[in-house]
Amino acid sequence: MTAAFFLVDRFDERPTTGSVVVVDGAEGRHAVTVRRLGPGEPVLVGDGEGRVLTGTVVGSRGKDVLEVRVDSYVEHPAPRPRVVVVQALAKGDRSELSVELLTEVGVDEVVPWAAARSIARWTGDKLDRGPARWRSTAREAAKQSRRSFVPVVGSLASASEVAALVRATVSGGGTALVLHEAAGLRLASMTLRPDADVVLVVGPEGGIADEERALFEAAGAVSARLGPSVLRTSTAGAVAAAVVLASCGRWD
């Protein structure tokens, strides 16, 4: 059986073999009350920033405190190159689905984008609630996929801010790609450097507006297509990210 994986906000100090760490709060409640973990069961505990311990449950207190003995501890280096996906807002729960899939695939950062043709809009209190929901989705997906790093989720970006990100990435030696079904270049045919960051721009259901595509290409982005079929925005980013991660060696 695969060991359960729990995320803590941080470790109070560097875990050492044989020491006992505590998982409490919502994660502790899930471990004790929902999962009903007992002494002797294996668990993984991480902080979402590369530090992960393998441990064994030694006991619990109340309904929300799990005590874990440290068997081993690893500090994983940040993966390179970084893969950032600029994801246009989608209607309904498709935005959260895209974040979930992108996290499971292995991207490092997701930037929510208010595209011209996005049906969904984040205004008022949604400017805070929207990113918070995406971050929660990314955190839960990271636990499910046993990721040592939880992807960063930024604030809502405008087209000009996405163009600035593209420009900074390209000027730093990286690659910026805009997914577009009419592009002549196939993403799968590209050879990406294993040391150069990648930004992927994924449009909304209605597609990227011509003026947005022109803005991103002027900043240094290249348009590329995935294949003969047109994918929904909630899945296109994950498929493209998988191609990129395989091409640059992250899936070796």
C-alpha cells in the first residue's frame, strides 16, 4: 500500500532520524479521524518546498494530532528547467480541473490569466478567492501525486503582464510558447534545452484573440500546436506541459 502523504506549513527544525514530528490541524484531523492511521503505519510528510520525510506513525492525540517517527529525510533540489503555465480563466469548475491536472503532470507555477475571450471573470472579492481556490486545488493535487514541491499560483495577470513574463523568460534564455491550433510549428517536433525555463500560454475556450497572440509574439513567444484535434482549455495545458517536460528531460 502506498504511504499516505501529508503537507505541513513548515518543519520547526530539520528532522533527524529517530525524532518525532507532529502533524496537526486539518492534516492531522484527516490522518487521525478520516484515515484512522495507527501505530506502525508508514507515512510521508512534506512542506511543499522540497523537504520530505519518510516516517512511521507512533501514536495520536485527540482527533487532530498525529505523531510520526522520522525514518529518513530528504531535501529535494528545485527541478530544472522551470515550467510555468499561463492558464486562461475557464467557466465553471474547469479552471480548478486545469490546475489539478497541471499539478499532477509536474508544472512549477500556474499563472491565472484574464484573457479577452474568457467567459469567467474575477472581479471584486473573486480577485482574492479565485487564486486561493487554485492554490488549494494545487496543494491537494500535489498530495495526491506525491509531489515534493507544490506549484506556485500567482495573482490574476493581464495580457500585458503575461507579455512581460514572456519577455523576461526569453531574455533569460528560456522559451515561451503560445498554444494555437492554427500554428505551423508542432510542439512535439521541438527540441527544448534542459537548462532553459519554459512558459506555456493556454487560451480560453474561445481561443486566444489575435491581438493577444500578436502581443505575446512581439515579446518573443512562438506559437505552436499540439496535434490534429483541438483540446479544451482545461486539458490542453496539461497535455502541452507533458510534452515539454518529456522533451526537456524532466521525465527521464
